[in-house]
Amino acid sequence: MVIVGLTGGIACGKTTVATIFRELNLKVIDVDKIAKEVVLPYTETWKKIVETFKEDILSQDLSINRSKLAEIIFTSSEKRRLLDSITHPVILARIKEELVKFKEEEIVIIDIPLLFEAGMEGLINKIIVVSAERRLQIERLVEKNKLSLKQAQDRINAQISLLEKAKKADFIIYNNQGKEELKDEVKKVFKELKIGLKKNETT
């Protein structure tokens, strides 16, 4: 099995790329979904987060208000690291459980926004970075996520730069144009992954 880490910058279109890979019949592990599940009310992770960041971060239904928590962690690298230390080990364990389920698959995609930030490269055989121009990232965050310009910039700056991520990538998918162009880019990478599998089978 080839385990492919799909990552990139915020608002670069990584989720759309993951959807296209699913359409190509690849199994995709959605780490964002896992991250939401492990912090559901009354889970151990939820309890630790509430103890650390207090009840101000809770919504009326006692779920963690992601916007309130984001306001805290995206303006303080210390608090962001504190949150990561609570959530990352639990998320990593869940990813490994999912990989066991897909052990018969030739290629499995792990859709993981913070691959490098979480130090999870050890799980991965190949890395795909989805990239976009910074101005497009800001536009998308402001328009789609309803963030202010400063909030958008804070969230981009909180991540490792796209330039640094690209240096570690086996494949880079650029999402600066339309969805059809993006599909073409994804299909090229898919073809390369399949070619790589065949080469491994013959060696």
C-alpha cells in the first residue's frame, strides 16, 4: 500500500482535490472529520480542551465553538501548540485505525491539513501539496469563511509557508484557475502514482 499525504495551505482547495481523488475511486481518510469526532462533547479530548481553554469556548449545545477556539489559537503560537499536544496523539491513533481498514488498497490518501505542523510525515510514502497564490487564499477566506483581512492573514501565517511545504512535496497541485484545470492536475498526479506502483511491482 502506498500512503499519500494530501496537504497544502489554508483555502488552497485541498478538500476539492480530495473529492476528485474519491471520484477516481481512491480511499481517502479525512483527518478534519476525525478531528471533529474526537472533540465531541464528553469525550476525553473534549474534557481536556475545556479544562485548558475554559467553558467560554463552548456553544450552547456544549460542543466546542471552533470559531471561538480559532480566535485564541491563531493569535497565540503557545496556545496553538498546547491544543495540538492534546489533539494530535488522539488523531494519529485514529488515522492508524483507518489505515488498518484499508490495508488491501493499493493507494490510500490521507487528507491532512497540518501534515508538517503535526510532524506526521513518518506515516507517509508520498506527499502532495495543494498550492495557490496568497491573494487567492485571502480572497477565499474573506469571501467564503467570512473572515476579516487580518483574520485571514493570521490563519495563513499560522501555518508553515507554502514555499516550505512545496520543498518537501513529491507532487504539487496548483489551484489558481478553475475546477476543470484542477481536475486535470489531479488526474496527472493520479497517473504518476499508478505508474510508480507498476514500477515497484516490476522491481
